Amino acid sequence: MSQIIIGKTLAELCNDCTEFLPEVTIIAYEQLKTEEPYSGKGNISFQSIVQEDELDGRKPIGSAQTSADGSFELHVDAAKLTPGLTLHVKLSKLPHQRSEVKKTVQIRVATFTPDRWEEEGMKVTLRLYQDFWCNVIRKLYDAWVICGRIVSCKNSKIPAKGYRVTAMDKDLLNDDNLGTAITDDNGYFRIDYQSLDFKQTFLSFLGLNVETPFNTGGFGPDVYFQVQSPDGDVVFKENREVGMQPDRKDRGHCFCVSLCVPLEGTATSGGWLRIARSLKIPDDRSLHAFDTDGFARNGFALKGVLAMQGNVPPTSSLETLTGNPYEYRFLVSTTVTAANAITASRTYIDQSHFSPNVIDGTSPYFQRVLLGTLTSNLSNDSVDVYLEQSFIKADGWVNLLECIRKTFQNDPNLDENDLNTGSWAWDSEFLMGIDSAKISSDMSPRVTTPTVNTPGDAIAQPMPRQKIAIRFEMREVISEGVYQTPPQSGTTLNSVYISNADPVLKMDLVDNRTNLCSPVSGNIGVAYTVHHPHLRSASITLRKSGGPTFTLTDGARLPQNDILPTGTATINNANLGINHGANNISLSRCTYMLDLHVSLRRLIGDSIETPEPFPAQAFFYEV
């Protein structure tokens, strides 16, 4: 039997800043008696670089490659998981590495024991902790990073979006520019650099690079910052002597910082930014989580409720609710006429395709979500505000200020009059929930799971791949019937694949029995049919009671571990030989189990869908 391990790999830069590890190899080994079970951060000494002699005679029982977001799916032989499983990470470069250092390192990360395993697979997070990652691994690769956030000096809950941050290193003669970054929608920024960026001196032409001033007790940069607004105005500039303060002097390979700047009195909005928390929609700079065709995160379709995430303030005032209200709405089109693109001149699908499918007060596609949290800057009390369908206007517009007021009106413990005074902070969560399953069922042709009566049969009517487009509109209410349209309005995801139908999974033993309760003998095989428009992997294993597990091969059909997003949708065979033909497995008198393993290229929220286990088929073989 094959055990599935679904996980994500990340490393800590500081307490609130982590990085995913893409394109690294996850390697599984049987746990050694000398390896203690991993118990979290208290057992951080377990993480270490593995030397070659430590691997002598130790064979991997499985391996997998991580994707762009550090996620992986690992298949291992369940018979080899006693007493436990040790996972290593093998890498040859670091995320955003600027140095020319090239080397391959294998890291022992964690050991898991059988109490973590479940029928549908074990979910793990391989977390490389800050002390080891920054002081050992990043030092090895000469990889330095500054991770920071910029917020309003008046209200730390308001991020400074789109600000340009420059990090400098104070030197004896000429200060070094470590790098520049633009803050994201939540005010975060990241600057990556190498030691050469702060160690060049007047002696560098002789090949001597060193940090100055000399003999200061450390070898890292002495950091100070300058910040410019999106318009290019310098709004924050530290004196270079700040670099000699204890919290800025001789910074290590990971340095985290918080800065504040004065923000103007008008609220800024990023509009619609993501689906779920990590699937950023294309903009003028990047396709982000989607490709041109509409697949998310390197070839995945989306399933279930699509949570629209973004940043829309209740009003145009930063700290009161007395400014002009903002309204927004979402529209869905099942007519996809354009691909996703990066360029500023890209063509959005025409608005006329969306008119029948506004997510309004009666739409069957609506799903309730948490809009955000309103916090009083005076009392620090907070109120969660949810989007109820009754709050949405007939034409689909959501007025955030009205949603807040109705929340106060519907709660006897809240006083609506409090909204008219004082100072408030709005922390946006989600903008709308859209039920893709109901959209799937309304699309033409309607997608239903085909009926297969006999395992091994082909699919007469394959399930099509479904795509939709999503449009976001926004406006500022100047007065009744008078609106101003901000530039974020009209943002459109031209193409996104959705998938909600169950896969076709059929499997049966092919034998000469006339009675299902009888033992089997002679030549036996397996008949199977697997079908889904978003297949990711498929395999069949035969496991002997108390013995080994065999993976059956069927030419180019099976096994398949990484089916392309637009690859095959159907895999079938009416009689794949088990103890004859290509497999020719020698069977002894014993009980055997046939297992069908299938995974799909589907995301539920931010996570890869965990495959449902297919019922194993047992039989007794008589020699």
C-alpha cells in the first residue's frame, strides 16, 4: 500500500516573515533508532546538514519535487514506515539568491511517527526554523535578506501600499546601496542582497572586500532606510548614523524591521487582489498565480467556494467613517473570449458577457464571507462584519458602510451611534464568496460524472474542462446617483478553470471465479477505468498481507505521477495482467489487496485537494 504525504516546505526569516522553498527535492527515509521524533521548535537541534557518510547504505523510500509555492505530494511504501518516517530537503539554490554560490546541500528536517498517518494521507508542514535557516544555510550561500513592513504612523493597522524602500549600509567612506523594493498591498517588502553589496571598498580592486568601519565586532551591514511615496516624494529618511545603533549595526543574514510613515487623509484601495489568500490575479506586472490559459499555480483548477480577497475601505477617510462610501460588485461570465495577459494594454472580456450573472441579493452563486474587522482606535474593541446576502443591493452592489451599520443594527449589544464618533480602523478580509459548484451545474454543456458499468470500459462522453471569467467593479459614492470610478474598477480575470465533478474510478479483479467468496488461481488481471478532465496522478498497487507492495505497470498508461494540465483525461484497460504479461508478479498462497490511487489537479482554497481513498479490493490467491 502506498502512503500519501501532502505537505508544504517553508523557512523562517523572522517571526512574521517566511519564504516558500520551490524546486527543492523532498526525500523520505525510514526512521533510524537514533533519530528522535520531531516535536516542533523545542527540538530544533534535530535540523542539520546531512554529511555524505551519514547516507551510506541508507536508501530513500520516496521522493518528490516542490512546486512554486513549496507544496509537494510524496508517495511512500507504507510497509516501510515502522517505526517512523524521516524527511530530508535537498537544495542547490535559495529563493531570490543573488550570490554566485553553487552547492548542493541535504538537510534533515523532521521525523514523523505513525500516529500522524490517516487513511486519506498525512498532511505536514516542513518548517526550517530561523536560527538554522539564517545562521547556517543562508550563511552557506552568502544569501542576505531584509524583510519588513511599513504602516501608518497614526494607525499601525493601515499599511503603506506601493511605497519605495531603499536600504543603505553605513560605511567609513562611501555608503553602500543594499537594494530597493516596493511594498505590497499589506505594506510588506523584501530586499535580497549578497556580501559583495556591502563589502566593496577602495581596496576592492586588489581583491580585498571587507565591511567597514573595521573592528566593530561584527561582519554584517549597518542598515538605515529611506522611503518614498508612490508619487516619488521622500516621506521617511533616516540619518546614516542610525546604522550604528545597536538594533541596526552588524545585521545578520536575516534582518526584519518595521517602519512607519505619515499617510494622507484619503484611504487607498487595492481593489480585488486574490482568490483565497495566495492566488493573486494577473496585473500589469505579472500573471502571478495564473497562466494565460486560466490554470492556477502551475496547472490547477479551482473547486468549491471561491473567496474573493482584496482591500476596499468602507469610506474615503482613513480614520473615520464620515468620508464617501465605496461600493463594489462581482460578475461572472461563462463565455471566455480572451486569455490572461500581463501587459498594461491587455484586453478584458467585454462587459456585456457579464450582465446576466451579477452576484446580487438573489444569486444562487453567493456565499457568505467575513468582510473584515472594524476596530475602535479609542477602546480597541473590535467587531467582525459578515456579508449577508440581504445586505447586497438588487444590482449587486455591496456598500461596506451599510454592511457595517446593518451589523450594528442587528446586534443588540452594539450601538450604531458609536459609528458617528471616534476613530476607526478597518482590516479587510474577503470581499465576496462565489460558489463555483453551482456555476458548474448551470454551465452548458452541464458537467456530470459519466456512468461506467464495467471497469475497463472507455468513456463515451468525456467530461469537458470548464472555464469562467470574473469581473470586479468598484465606485466611490459622491452623492445620491453620482459616482466616481477608481482605476481598480473593471479588473477582470479573463480565464480561470473550475472543476467540481467527481472522478470516474472503477476497478475490478479479472479472474476465473464463479463465486466471489472462492479463492482465485491461475492467471489474473485487473480491469480499471479512471477519468477526469484534471487528472494529476494515477497508479494501482498490489500489496501482500505482511509482505511487499508492487506497483503495477501498464505501458504508458500506468503509473502516471505528473500528468500535464492538458494531458490525458481517461486511463483504462479491460485486463491488465498481474501475474502474467508485463508485470508477471510471482504470487504465493496468501491474501492480497488491490489499491487504486488517483489525485486531481484541483485546489480547494489555497490547498491542493486531498484525494478520497478508493476502496481496496481483497482476494485470496490459491497456488
